[in-house]
Amino acid sequence: MEKNNVTRDSANRPTTHPCPPDHSDGNGVFPVCPVPHAANQTIQMAHGGGGRRSRELLENCFLSAFANPALNFLHDGAVLEVGEETLAFSTDSHVVSPLFFPGGDIGKLAVWGTVNDLLMCGAQPLWLSAGFILEEGLPMETLQRVVDSMRTAALESGVTLVTGDTKVVDRGKGDGLYINTSGIGRIACREVGPARIRPGDAVLISGDLARHGIAVMALREGLDFENEIASDCACLARPVQALFEAGIDVHCLRDLTRGGLASALVEIATDTCMDCRIEETSISVDPTVRGACELLGLDPLHVANEGRFVAFLPPEQAEKACSILATFESSVAIIGTVTPSSPDTRGRVILKSPIGVDRIVDMLSGEQLPRIC
Amino acid sequence: MEKNNVTRDSANRPTTHPCPPDHSDGNGVFPVCPVPHAANQTIQMAHGGGGRRSRELLENCFLSAFANPALNFLHDGAVLEVGEETLAFSTDSHVVSPLFFPGGDIGKLAVWGTVNDLLMCGAQPLWLSAGFILEEGLPMETLQRVVDSMRTAALESGVTLVTGDTKVVDRGKGDGLYINTSGIGRIACREVGPARIRPGDAVLISGDLARHGIAVMALREGLDFENEIASDCACLARPVQALFEAGIDVHCLRDLTRGGLASALVEIATDTCMDCRIEETSISVDPTVRGACELLGLDPLHVANEGRFVAFLPPEQAEKACSILATFESSVAIIGTVTPSSPDTRGRVILKSPIGVDRIVDMLSGEQLPRIC
């Protein structure tokens, strides 16, 4: 039985969007924002951070302009019907700084970022486009390294780069290079997305958190740790395909990029109007990464990853899914469960701390780690 | 009968690429380039100009890395088979400066640029993605104007924006905003592309030349002409669809963007190993635009357009095609014909001047009009 007055169709999808996203405290009261109004009238770094400001920009500027049933600005890709086929279509621009970092580079991010977004739609990634914006003066050798890295990344993930474009901007109007990739994938038969999430679903994460953000940030800030922190940057094709091949009835997948686990779960909770209850002790963070987070004043839940995803699936399949994912990555864990939200709140993310205290997890309002992907 | 030793299959396609593009004078001698070697080792503005440098970058860096049968970096889009359907897939980044200019803005360019590329593949444009790279400090009102313009442009061309992404870069690492759009279109039944060009084909252009480049350049340089020059920026869906609906057997289409008519024809001549003979007197350039070109030392053949295309089609259908296109734009003209290239040369573009002298048209080596689209 629904407890939050949401009407649903036979497939348990909300028949109208039951709770258009707002950012009130659940009682219609908006938090007071310390940023002066004038600052809202220009683009701030926080608008690109994957947190609340990003979401506001999308809702206020883009969604209102381009409203249509297929539009999926807020999720990983759009689902399109072409004849008898169902395709996923996704796009991502990459502006990471610096271009090369322990564990990856902008080329790998650009290929795997879009490949992973297609996988999160339940699609088999097939084709990519690449649009390069190069800054005058970029060493040709740098471009070649990035292109070689993209080539390797594409081969590894089984996608083919089929079309591209190159633009050059004058010195001082870019930062070396920016890359957009867009991708097309084929969705076989399963629908994967927030609409399939049910109360009782188990919530899994596919590895430890916060490596990518901390690896880039440490390099950028010149921080030197005893053990080098490498990005988790990876193609998620093999673990995701392994889940499907084993017959796991995956309800929803989401990769944990900008905004980290917190943003991903808050978005899903908001969109489904269901609560997501997770346990902090189940979430693995490497000790060096945790130390770096403490040093930098960052919460690992908000830090970007580039090779981790969260999966929602039937609780009876959770253990099996964990063992499958554990063959690819250690620290795979069932971190929580989906529950109906109480009638007086919208979907929330509730984190139980190690001492047993519940706290509400929210998206970041400001910018924590700029240009992380 | 082939006169240039090219082997062809039953559909008259080269069975192997008969003349891998080189930039020699036809006898294997490369022109001496006055640019010192060191300059080749960094990205120059000319690498984004759509001329020879752009082509070199594509061939040397991208094509060698991503070689695969579907790759269509040099043309307007890739053609993909999905089940029973044939799709076109195209991408373009837009970095035009300034963002708004007489006759258009970056939003219209971004939507129509990709829509037009899909049309040039013989596809009906269906879906677009949009990737925004915003510079910190961009006025929100500017972004809203651009987004509103994209919305109108998408409505006008019948495409739906289905997925998007926004990144923010720090102040001084961008120039307001850059937009990538990628698009998917459906190819009904006709193959349209250089492989279908035949000796004897008529060459048509869909209007007068050089408006876009001069409109942007005049604004940027603060040039004031008696009659304002507006960009030709337009969606080409209606004229292109009118050709198909009238049963014109269009062999090849190419929009005349960066690098202008010259680059488009040289690329096609090179790729087909056929000559393209055109007459300067048939090519229309508005007197104010021509005056501006002379003032700025520009050849209208090399100046960018954003609403013009060249069509290759059977000569017996050329007049009919002209009358169809003339309902959308004045100055539509048959400007020349395709001929087999002589055995000792690769495909060339030969322009007959008003006084009857032939000259070889080539791509530009340097940069003429940076950041024009």
C-alpha cells in the first residue's frame, strides 16, 4: 500500500509526477540561502558541481525550455524507440583539470563517462561521437596522448567512435582541451530506471567511494600522501553485464559521478518519492582517501567517483548480486534499503551513523570539487 | 569509362580508397610551408578553420587512432544500421564569438548545425543532445536567451532535445559558453553521399555565399556597412525535404560551413577522385558582402555559410531542382559539373573566372575567420 498518496499505474509507476522536485524542508519552507541574490544571476562554479545548484539550473533553465516526454536531462540518458529497437542516447562534456591524473585522464573519462551512462540505462553501448574544443597552443603531443587513451578506452569497452568534430579557441579561452562525447546504445529487453524501484529494494554499491575526486584534488593541490590515491575511473560494462547475464532483475542503476553517492541517492529518492535508508558502516572508504577527505574537509558521500555505481534490486537477489560484483571489485556492499516515505515528507535519504543516529543526507548547495570530470 | 585508373564496384564506388588524401601537387611534391616546424607541434587557430590544417589534424591524429568502417570524421555524419533502420549520427561543438550576431546566435547555430549535418546525410533529423560548457560569471540572462533560441530553433526544425549535460569552468577558462549538440536522424531509403557522385552530375548551390562569416566578422571587428549584413544561418530541412519529395535523385549534399564552398568541393573532389568544374559568374555574392570581403581581403569561396548547401544530382534534374530550391531562397544556381579527373591528377576543383581563365581552387592553409561557428 502506498503511504505517500502517490497514484500509480499497474507497473507501479507514478501516473503523474507526484512530487515535482522542490527544495523545501518537506513543509514547503525553503532554507535561507546565504548567497546574495545577485550571485544567482550569473553562473557559479556550483552550477556545475552536480549538487543542488546544478539541479536548480537544470530545472529552471533547461527543463522548462525543452519540456518533452523523452527529455531526460536529470538522468543518465534518454530512451528512444526506433522501429523495433529501443535505444539509449546520452551526452557528457568533460572539462577535468588537470588532464592527466593517477588512474586516468580526460580521454578515458570522456569515453567511459558516456559508456557508463548508457550502461546505467540498461543499454549495451555501441557508438560514440567525440567533439573536441582545443585551446590554441595545446601541445600536439598532449592531444595525441589523450586520443590514444580514448582509443584504448573505446576498445576496452567495445564501443566504436563513428563521428567527430574539432574546434579551436584562442589562447586564454579554454584550458588545453575539453571533450564532449555522445553515445548510442541498444536496450535489449529490460527497463532499468527509477520507475522500477520498489519499497523493499536492496541498495548496493559496487566498490569503495571517493577515489576519483580525491585523486584529482590531491594532484591539483599538490598534496602528497604516503600511498598514492588513484582514481577509480573505469568502464562498468563487465560488472553490469555480469549482473544481467546472471539473471539479476536490476531495477535501477546510477553511476556515482559529480555529487557522489549523496547526489545520486537524493535524486532518486526525490524522483521516486521513496526513502532510501543507508548505513554508514556499510560504506567503504579507503583509509588514505578518508584521511584526505578529513584533511580537505570533504564528506566522502559527496565526492565524485568515476567507476562506481549504485544498484537497486529485489532484496532476495542482493547477496547473489554482491558476489557477482565482488569478482570485479572489493568493497562491494549492500548499504541499505528502499522504504515508502512518510506521508508528510517527500523521498529522503536517511543515513544511520556508526553510533546509530539517523541523519538526512542532502545534495551539496555549494561547490566542493570544481572541474572533477 | 573511368579515366583515372580507379577500380569501382557495381554501384560505382571505389573498391579501395583509390587516392588516400595527400596534399601534394599531384606529382607527389608537397608545397613548401613557410610555417616553422615548431608551430606544427602545437594547436594553431588554423587547425579549427575547416581548411587544410583541419584536415591534416583529422587525418594525422583522429583518423589513425579511431580507424573503423563506420568512422566518418571527414563528412557530416556516420551512417549506422540498427535492426531494420538506418540512422545518421552527427556531432558539432559551437564556439562562435560573439554569441549573438545579426541573423542568429550560438543557440540557433548549435541546433541547426547538427540538424543540417543530418539532412546532408539524407536523414530526417529526430533527436538532439546538448552539452553546455559554461564559464563562471556568465550572466544567467545570456544563458536563458541562448536556451530560448535553441528551443525555437528545435521547434522550427522538428527535432526534440532529449538529453543534456552542463559543465562549468572557472572564469578565464572559457568564453561565456560553448555548446555541443549531437543528433540522430532516420535515413528513409536513399543513400546520399560522395560515393553516389557520377561524372556529369550537376553541381547546385542553394543561395548566395559568405553572409555568415562576414556578418560575424563585421560585428567582431566593429565594421559598419550601409546595409547590415545578416548571417544566412537557417534550418535546411524544408528545401532538402522539398527536393526529396519532388523525386529528385540527389546524389550528394554538403552544407557550406567552415572553409566555405571551396573546402566542401575540394573535400568531395579529393574523396571521389573526380574533378569539379565550376563557373565563378554563376556564384552569387551580395554586393555588400562582396565589398566587405574585398575590404577584409577574403575570398567569398572560403568564407563560412550557415544556411547554404551544395547538391550533386543528375544533370537532367538540375533545372527542376533549381526551381524547387528557388521557392526558399533567391540566388539558387547551377554552378558547374562533375568530370572525371585526368589520369595524372587527383580530384580537383577548377574554377572558370569571369574572363574565362581556369584556376585550381584549394583549401585554405591558414586561418581566415577564427571561431565562426
